[in-house]
Amino acid sequence: MLSILRGFFGLSAFLLLGDIVVRLFALPLSSGVAGMLLLTVWLLLRRRLSPDLTAASQPLIGMLALLIMPGVVGIFFQASEFAGHWPTIFAALIAGTLLSSWTTLWLMRRLVPRAENDVHE
């Protein structure tokens, strides 16, 4: 249980650090995105996963749909402001989905150790 708390504290620290960076440099990003980018850079530099961070993030992955839902619901209240921009939004969604999927797969291949009996290459 203490491991989960330490991991959640670490995730919260990156969220706070992302908020500081966004406000300090007036970046057009959300604090959460900036924090996750900083966490990604930190993990790439460190080249290993923390057991505390793993323990805290595993339950959050199971609730990912609930964590994303408020932003998805909020877009319906702003739909009239996007009236003439649907092709651009559609292209951005496709490109963003493909880029995030590719980035996730690339990071997993680099950071997650392979099993010795894994023959897929």
C-alpha cells in the first residue's frame, strides 16, 4: 500500500511540474499533457521503471475510460463552435490516434523487457 502512495505522489509531482512549466512558459498545453511528457522524458533518461510508479499506474489504467470521460462529454457542449472545422478536426483525430499508438508501441518496445522465449521479431 505504501508503494502505491509513493507512486501516486510521483505521478502527482509530475502533474504539478507540468503545471509549473505550462504557466511559466505560457505553453498552449494542458498541465496533464505537459506532466506526462516530462514523465516520459524522465523514464527515457532513467531507462527503467520504478516499482512504486508501476504499482500506482496499474489501477489507473483500468479506470482510463473514466479519467477521459469528462473531456469527451465536455466537447458536446462546445460542438457549435466547431461547425466549419470538422474536416480539420477529423484529420487531427486520425493523425493524433496514429501518432499516439505508434509512440506507445515504440516506448513499450524500448522500456519493457522482452521474455527470453519471445520469438517475434
